[in-house]
Amino acid sequence: MGLDWWRDLAVVLAGVMYTVLGLIVFAVVALIFWFARKGMKALHRLVQTRLAPVLDRGHGILRTVEGRTARFPGAPGSAAGITEVAGVVQKARNVKPPFRSRKRSWRPF
């Protein structure tokens, strides 16, 4: 029972410990991947049930806004020329605000 026996015992124990630790790490990583996959499935299901209808509604609103603004003077493809654009800008400049402006005082607030 020399030093060789203790060395062999230490190598066997280290091998067993590393194997057990490796299996534990593998199990933890496998659980993380399993829960991540379940979470991603739930997220995709949530996107399909909740987000897709909202995006479709937003797309419909976008098409409505594009349809209305396409008829503005100066818009690409509209029949209005540059003179109508200038007239619209001049009318917008002449509009007074519907409120009285506040008188400025010496106070900064």
C-alpha cells in the first residue's frame, strides 16, 4: 500500500466527482433550454392571439390615413399643382389661434 494506491484512488474519486458535476451541469442546461422553449411557445401563441389583431387594426388605420393624405395638394400623385400648395400654405399662415396669447411678464415662470 504505497503512494501509487492513493494516487489511483484520488484519480478515481476525481473522475467520479467530475462525472457527477458534469451530469448536474448537463441537467441544469437541459432544464434551461426546456423552459426557454416552453416560454417561446407561449410567447408565439400570445403574439398570434393578441398582437396580430392589433397590428392588423393599425395597418387598416395606416391605409385610411394614406388614402386621405394622398389627396392633399402637393402629395405625390395628386392633381394639385404648386399654386394650390402655395394657397394652402398662405391660408394656414393667416389662421389665428383659438385662444388669447398670454402676456409675457418679467417672471421666468
